[in-house]
Amino acid sequence: MTSTTRLPQDSEPLPKKAGPRQWLGLAVLLLPVTLMTADLGVLWLATPYLTADLHPSSSQLLWTTDMYGFMTAGFLVIMGTLGDRIGRRKLLLAGSVGVIAASLLAAYAGGPQTLIIARALLGVAGAAVLPSTLALITHMFTDARQRATAIAMWVSALSVGIAIGPVIGGVLLDSFWWGSVFLLGVPVMIPVVLLAPLLLPEYRDPTAGRIDLLSVALFLLAILPAVYGVKKVAEFGPRPGHLAAIAIGVGFALLFVHRQRRLDTPLLDLRLFSHRAFSGALLTLLLGMMALNGIEYLVPQYLLAIGGLSPLVAGLWLLPGAAGLVIGSQLTPVLARRARPATVILAGLAVTLVGFWLATRDGVPIVSAALALVMFGIAPISVLGTALAVGSAPAEKAGSAAATGQTAYDLGLALGIAGTGSVAVAVYRDDVASAGLPADALTAARDTLGGATDAATHLPEALASDLLTAARDAFTSGFHTAALVSAFLALATAVTVITLLRHVRPIGSDT
């Protein structure tokens, strides 16, 4: 792949090497990056506990888990543009304070509605933090080699956050109540608030125009209704209202595109999409993260409800998955210097297919091994997808490209939960409905496995046993179906890579 970064001319000074202050500043930036993606997974192990305490409906439970990702994806591009105008460090600090406040609200939520609102606020705050971190890294590290190293560490922090979220959740839930998983954001973000003014430079684009508020409104009106419609279609089928929501989102997307083409300083520069590598990287990130998160969201629940494990032990069984993602992330750049990115990604996808097949079998060790294979195989998408999205854009558009790539990444994670999670719920409901349970037991078990488990404690022993057996069998069936759906998404990702990315040269190739 040929770099698009402009090299310094003879009359220009060479880029200054970063010193200890910049590397310490990078460490500060990696803290919120890890937290933002950990927040996508930290809720998973807590789901049965908050279900028993707050009694959310199945729809409310899904909104609780995916609202964070939806809001982050919806606001990333907007916040990236805002940071260029008001200052990236200033936006990082504002987002960090927002994360602390929303984390406290979520931890002490008294009902599902409050928890959903808190997750939405966390998503908006997270959207302010993520593009600011990558933009500041680009500004802090002007030497090409050091910048590449710093960006690689940034991508690895995203991967580590996804991996350790469920593990940290298991440790906290073993000793504290479900709200403790949200309090993690407080001690992580306080050092960012205190150290950022000391270690991080302020930067704003002096040539950036005014932010176009109509473009902001059109972007949100395009993203949010479309995502809502897709989620509801997956959950309840293609009902008129849900299809209408998708149509509304598409309509506003067309208006958004039309307006961006007319603006001198657009919210999103659509010329980036003319690069095949850029478009291919975005679609690969979207589909790959959908495939990963569909099963990753369900594995912790499987370990708790089907495996009968405590949160701490379940967290330990998730460690192989974390190790798989970390090892895959570190191995990917080495392989990508010797083979085309498409080859590396396709090899990883082949490993994920083995993992998805293994996930259709039962047993705690088997499911843990399946997750490890899936996360190892997905790692090249996480690392190379982001690198290609940024590297295929002109240097002056790197920030916008990074924010757009992160949008695809986070939207894929959220849609993975909404899509395959909703399929699993549909299978669960159908199986429970056909289990021949009495009406009162069926009502208790209809929505979630957590609801069935809670209801069983108030039923006679024989009926409680029948209820739990039917609910666990139904959940397992839904889990297996979700694994098959994820496998099809992995195949779709492979087709995308072959079609759009096969021309990209190995990273670092001069030809």
C-alpha cells in the first residue's frame, strides 16, 4: 500500500521526535480508549442481576445493552468535527466529565428507563472522547514511525477494552451489586481529567469553518431511525412501523449526502468514499464487528445461566477470549508486513468460522474455546480495518477518516447485539412457547432467561424445575442460532474483503 502522507521537502524541518511527555500523554489517552470499548462488554455479565432487580422487558433489556453503542456511533462524526473547532483537549475533558456523571447515574439507576438514559448519555460522552484521543495522537506524534507505533497502541487499546470488559465485570459482580460495573468509569476518567491539562497539548484546526447545525440534525435523523428500524425488524419481524423507520433514516441520509456536496466545509467529506480501500475498510469493520459481538454478547450469559458459574469463575473462563484478541492484535502487524492485508484478514476469518462452528456445541470449556478462536480471528479486522481507513485518506483528512472508521466499528458492535441478539431472543420465545408450560410459568419465562430464573424462585419445586429446563434449553437453542448467523456475517465480510481490499499492498511495501 502506498502511503498518502506527504513527505517533508528539503527546505522543511524534519518531524520532531516525541519525548517522554508525549509518551506519558499517550498513556493517559489510552485509559479512556480502553474504557470506552470495555463499557460495551462490562454490562453483559450483569444482565441477569439487573434483570432480577429492575425487571426490564425484553425490549428494555436490549435497549440497555445496545443504546451505548448506538449513541456513540451516531455522535462520533459530529464530535470529531466539533473537536476541530473548539479544541480537541477541551472536548476530551468535557467528554471525560460526562462519562463520570453518566457512570454514577447508571450505577444507581432505580429503573430500566433511568438505566437506558444513562447508557445513552455514556454513549454521547464516549463519542466526545474517542475521536479526540486519535486526533491528539496525530498532533502529538509528527514522526511517521512513532505515529504508526502510537496508532497501533491505540487500536490495541480498543481491542483490549472489548476483551477485559466481561472479565472486570465478573470480578466486580463477585463482590458487589450490579451497579458496580458502571462505577469503573469513575476511577479511570478522574486521572484523565487531572493529567490531560499537564501532558496533552491543545489543538484546533485554524482553518475549520463553522459547524453546520443542519448537517448535524440530518446526520442524527439518518442514523438513529435506521438503526432503530433494523433492531425492531430483527426482533419482531418486518412490521410496517419498523420498515417506515428504516425508510425515514434512508431519506434523511440522502438529504445529508446532498447537503454535504454543497458545503465548502462539510460535516463529512464524501470524497473519502471514492477511495476503494477506505470504503472497503469501513464495510469490513462494520460486518466483522457485527459477527464478533453477536456471539460475544451471549457467551457470558451462557456461562452464568447454562454453565451455572459465579460471575468471577465466568470471568476467568472468558480470559482465553481476551488472550486470543490480544495475541491476534499483536500478530497482525507482523503478518501484514509480509502478506497483503486481505490475505491476513481472510486467514483470520477462516479461524472465526471454526469458532462459530464450535459455538454450536455445548459445554463451558467448548464455548470458552470457541470465543477464543473467534476473537483471535477477528483481530486482523480491528487492527487493519482502522489502519486502512486512516492510511487510505489524505493526511489532512486523517481525523475525519478515523472518526468515520470508528463509527463503522462501534455501529457494527451495536448492530451485532441488536441483530443476532434479537434473533436469539426470537428463537428463545418460540421454543419456550412450544414447551407446554402452564400459562403463569409461560408468562414469566416469555421475555428473558433472567426473568424465568427469577420467577422460578416463587414457584413450586416441580414447576420451577420444568420452567428452568425449558428456559435453559430455549436459550441454548437461541445461542446456537446466533452463532450460525454470525458465521454468515463472517462469510459476508470475506466477500467484502476479496472484492474491495485484495488490491492493497502489504503494510510498509514500497511498491
